[in-house]
Amino acid sequence: AVLKNPDFFEEMLKSDLLSQPVELNVS
């Protein structure tokens, strides 16, 4: 059900990036 909701997936992806700022800066 989650995968069928692009908004949720995008928010989850944003949260993932925000929770790993170091990894984001490295890449």
C-alpha cells in the first residue's frame, strides 16, 4: 500500500536523506 503512494514514498525518502546529512554531503 505504501509503494502505491508516491507522496508517502517521497516523504520517506526526504526523511531518509535528512537523517543522514553526512552521507548526503559525501555524495
